Amino acid sequence: MDEQYADQGIEQEDQDLDPERPAVAGLSTGDARVDAAVAGLSRLPGTPAEDHVAILEEVHGRLRDILGELAEDQGTPEHPKGRP
């Protein structure tokens, strides 16, 4: 290993890689809809890598829908002035 990059090893001892630990344990956003959407990420561990994209897209879609609903409820445009 190159001494210049000695701290950039592939494995780090302080990482918590327990496969039994839920991916989103104890996460609370204060919005039950967002919490339910993010809870979908807990399906990632133990799922084949080729299925990860579908799970991530589903969670992303649900979060976008929630943001859209919030924007409608507040009567503000989804994209503030000057933002794409």
C-alpha cells in the first residue's frame, strides 16, 4: 500500500457492517409519509444488487410525489423562481 494513501484502505475497522441492522433504524423525519417511503430502503440489505435500482427508484418516486403534494398544499411552485 502506498504510504501517501495509507488511511484509504478498502476496509475500515470502525465501519458497522452488521447485515442484521436495519438500513434506516430509528429514522424519523416527523412526516409519516416520508418515514414510510424511506422505510423502503430497509429492503436493500439481502436483496440482489440488480434489484437495488428498482427499490431506489421506487423510494425516490414516492419522495418526489410527497414533495409535489407539499408544494401544492402550500400554494408554491414546485421550482422556486430562478431555479430549474
